[in-house]
Amino acid sequence: MQNVRTSTYIMGYGGAILLILGLTAAGYLLIQDPNSFVRRLWARYEAALETEARFQLWKTTGARIARTQLGIVLFIMGVAFVSRDWLLWAIVPLFMLAPWFYIRSEHFRRVERIELMLDGWLLLVANALKASPSLGEAIANSARLVRPPISEEVDLVIKEVKLGTPLDQALLNMSSRIGSRLVSGALATLLVGRQTGGDLPQILEQSAATLREMQRLEGVVRTKTAEGKMQAFVLAVVPFVLVGGFYYLDPTYMSPLFETGLGNALLVVAVILWFSAIIAARRILNVDI
């Protein structure tokens, strides 16, 4: 009887080791093959991070951010496998997705700051044009009078012009780089006024006044929807807080949810309903002016 148990343990551990080695070999082959879908997805992710790093002027690269994130995720997965703690496995998706969402939130925050400074920059350019008829000189003079982040974007325009890029193309590159409707509209107005030979300072002053009014309306909308957004955030976080609290009080309390078929089915339904509620709340609260 003892020999049977010993052989069973040996076969079980041997099978687990072979499974781990097989998965490791498969993962290694997928990573080494430059045409595999894993490498393509990874290259696409690094390119997206590189674009964000350049836009936000970080002193790092997308590849370095991605490799650091991968190292942290693999470390947590290794600790979870050794400790057999399901809670660590539950936070693995958090470390996989949270960095990207943080970077995107920083992207939108930078764009929002640029939009808030846009009307002031247009007024500076309009006043500079009254003293100098050259749009390039007016933009160069305005760069020294505004604060980051819009001063950084204007400085990039000036550098592109110095390297031989036409001013119109440099402004279009700025519009494409920021990806804001307000910035694109303001720069389009600037370029059209320049090409049609109109009263450019007056056009810019009117554009700045229009932007201030749009920002005022957006502020009213944000104020009206702030309470609903906070309620949606609380409702999205509460399930995780409750599950963590129950697990802390009694680790076996949540076991039927993860160890039985009915519990797994209920968990899948709960996750689907949670995602549906989040998407519905975002659509309801996403008011466009």
C-alpha cells in the first residue's frame, strides 16, 4: 500500500514537472518566433507604450516599461504558484492592466491641461501677430510665455520648423500628436486664416473666446455628472472590497464560489453583470457637448 502511494506521488509530481516543462518550452518557442502572435502582440504593445512615452516626454522607452511590467507579473505569478494563494492570482490581471490604464489616464490629463491653456496661447499668438506679421515668429515668442505642457508642444513645433519642416505641416503634426478635438479645431482655424489672408489676430481672438465658452459648458457638465461618476466608481470597487474582507475574516468562506461548479457559474454571471454595469454607466455618464 505504501509503495502504491509512493508511486502515485512520484507519477503526480513527474506529470506536473513535465507539464511545466512543456508549457515553458511552448512559451519559449512562441517568444523566439518573430512571426508568432505573441511576438506580434508584444511588439504592438511596446509600440503603443513608446508612443505614449514620447507624447508625455518621459525619459524612458516603451520597451523598458513593458519589460518591467512583465517582470513584476511573472514574479507575482511565481509567488502565487509557490504559495498556492488564489488571492495573488486574482491580482495578476490588475498588474497586467493597471499600468496601461494609468498611462492612458496621464495621457488624457495632459491633453486636458493643454486644452485649458489653449485659449490663452491663442491670445498670446494674436497679440504677437500685432507686433510681428510672421506667424512663425509669433509662435516662437509665445512659447516663452506659456507653461507646460502646451509650451512643450509649441517647442516641438519650433524644433520641427528649424529642422526644415514647413510651419503648416509642423502645426498639423502637433494636432495629430495631441489628438484633441479642441486643439485640432483651433489649429485648423489658424491654418485656414493664414492661407486665406484674413485678419488672423481677430480670428484667433474669436477662437479663444469660443474655446472659453466651450470650456465653461464642459465644466457645467462635469459638475452635474461628478456625483454619478463617483457612485459608479464606488459600485465598481465594492465587490472586490467585500470579497477581500470575507477572505480576510475567513479564508474558507469563499471556497464554494471557486471550488464548485455552481459557484463558478455564479462567479461568471457576476463578472459579466459587473462588466455590463460598468459599460452602461460609462455610456450614460459620457455626455458629449
